[in-house]
Amino acid sequence: MENTSQTSPETPAPDGSADGRRNFLVQAAVSTVAVACLAVPAVIGLVTALNPLSLKSRAGKRVPLTTLDELPEDGTPRKFAIIDDRTDAWNVFPDQPVGGVFLRRSGKDKKEEVVAINATCPHLGGPLQYQETDDGGKFFCPLHSASFDLDGKPLDKPSPSPRRLDELDDPPPETKLDGGKQVVWVTFQDFETGKSTKVPKT
């Protein structure tokens, strides 16, 4: 009797070539996806490392903030914003406030010596305010009602702040003659909060 059975289209050929092609295509697709998953983070990392826009705001940059004439001779602090380009890996936001600093004349020669204090409380990063008092004024953080004298020393006993205010003294502010006026230059730096010692942020 003649054998009339035929291999159906769904049944692979005896040599397995249909399965082989199917398996090859599946494996190739999986391999392509895996390579892509590994390559994307590597490419992003490389672009971020090479892209100048990925850099953080330039800590340690020396900037002119004001003229000496704008600082009261009696040592009253004045607050100034630090303006710089705020950036992330892909975007740049020009001329953004990135911090603040209090400047005041200090020492025997108030016309020359200038003290700069970061305007952020070292406790939890609250914004500092200057308040006038009968005995010369103080710095105040409204976040936890912490008070500091004009040299940055805590006035509360005990103080919620783990340390005194952060003076920008490395290097200290300097004045440079520019256009007939003494311009005050400051190197701005942020510091870690909640620590007993002054640790610069990187």
C-alpha cells in the first residue's frame, strides 16, 4: 500500500532546518537586545564624562560680588546671591542662584578686611537671615530657631547646629582695585550639613 502521508507545514523537516532557523532568529534578537541594554549605559556614561554641560556648578570659582563702598563701615552684614550656570548631564540653566553669602567689614581696619560667611545653616541647610539686635545683630536660622553671633559662633546653649557658621576663608575674600573702586572677590563653597566639622561638598 502506497504511503501517502506528507509532512505538514507546521511540522519541521526531518533535518531540523526550520527549527534551526527559528532558534537562530530568536537567539539573534535576544543577543541584540542584551547588547543594546549594556551599550546604552556605557554610551550615556561616556557622553556625560566628555560633555562639559554635565559638570556641576563650578565650586571654588572666584567671583566679584560687590564693591567695598557697598559694605557698611559699622560691620553690618549684607547678603549677596551667588549666580552661576546650574547644569545637569543634559541641560544648562544659565544665571541661576546657586547659593548665598554674607559679607561684612571686620577687624581693626574695617575699610580693608572683609569676612564672608556661607548663608546656609550648617544644621540642615536652612537659609540664614540677619537680624538687628541691641548688641550688634545676629544671624538666625528660622528652620530650627538657631542663632549665631556675627563671627558665626552659636548663641544657643545647647545649639541645634552641630558647628559654627561656615566662613569662606580658604582662600579668604580679597579686594582688588578695578576702575577706581575696591571690588570684593570671594571664592564660594558649599559644605556638608549636619556634621560637626566643616567638610566641603565635592
